[in-house]
Amino acid sequence: MSRYDAPFEIHVHGDVPLRADVSFAQIQEALKPLWQYAGAKSLADGAASSYEEEPGIRFEQKEQVLQICWTVAGDEDFRHALDEMCMALNDLTEQGAAIEVTFYDTDYDEDEGEPEDESRDDFLMLFVGPNPAAIMQVQRDLLVEDVVHLMERHFEGAELGGVVAEIDKLFSDRFDALVSSLEIGKRPRGGSGGPGAGGHGGGRRPRHLH
């Protein structure tokens, strides 16, 4: 699909820790839904972003981390490619990770549009991991960071222990509900929040601020 007639510019961003035994061939296969969507014939061909200033899709072998900061022109059907990618990446991950996806409406002009015009921008937070417990851990850490960041405008951090404990209880309850049907390892643990997803409030998300 040409980026000039596609309704969205879609930005995918995240760092995914991979197992030590994962090969480049496995990564290429797992990411096939993305690079095929971009019209490429291989990961090497499709790893470059639509924007030169973005690093695109890179495998940092020393750290064993898949780094994604990549933009592609597309439509709503890109969500299917994302679902397929996440399912494939789960089997390669060492621990849980979050992947941010932002759909930017290419027809919307914030400066020149009419006041009643609304952007079709959308934002997704996807999660991958070796098991449900690892995914829940990332979800828990992001939620704690967001809630603490919001409430620290009104309360001291030391006053928020009870709030964090309640969040941990919610995730523990969810874990317990899964235990009867899944073998998912350890419960999500408490502690400080993990890497954040940025602000989730209203307004158009700024582009490419990483």
C-alpha cells in the first residue's frame, strides 16, 4: 500500500528481551507479518522505517534484545499483522515486554482542520512474554507507574503503598483465576513500576518522541 493513499501512518515501538538461543532466522519468521505488510521480501529489506530518523527494526545481539521503532503506511487491517506477530514473538521472549502502537490519521491536520473535525488516531498497548505470568508482570508494572505518576500530584509517594497493594491484589486475583487451567509460573510480584507507556490522557499523541 502506498504511504500516500494509506489512511494511517502506524508507528510500532518497543524493546523485547529474547532468549539467548534465539536465532536471526527465528526473529525474521516471527516478524514476517510486519515486513510482509510493508511489501518487503525479508526482514533485512523491511526493517527500515518510513522515517530515516527512526532506527527501524533491529536485533541487538549483544543484549539479546529486539528493538522496534518503526513506521509503516497502512490501514485497520494492520491489527491482524500485529496479532500474528505477538503470537509468534511470545515463543521467543525471555521475559514480558510492552509494545506501543500508534495509528496516526494521515488526513487529519491539527493546525488547518475545522474545530469540529476529529482525528481517527488510535493507540494500542500490546504485551508479549514467555507465559501469562510474565505478561501480567509487565501490565502490573505499567499500571503502577501510571497510577503513582497521576496520584503523586496530590500525595507523597510514601502515602501510596496501599494503592499499590490493591493493584497487586487485583493481579493476584486474576492470576489465581487462571491457575486452574494454565501452568503459568510465579505470581506477578510487587515492587516499583517498570518502564512506562507515557501519558495516556487526551489529546493527540506526539510523533516519534522516544
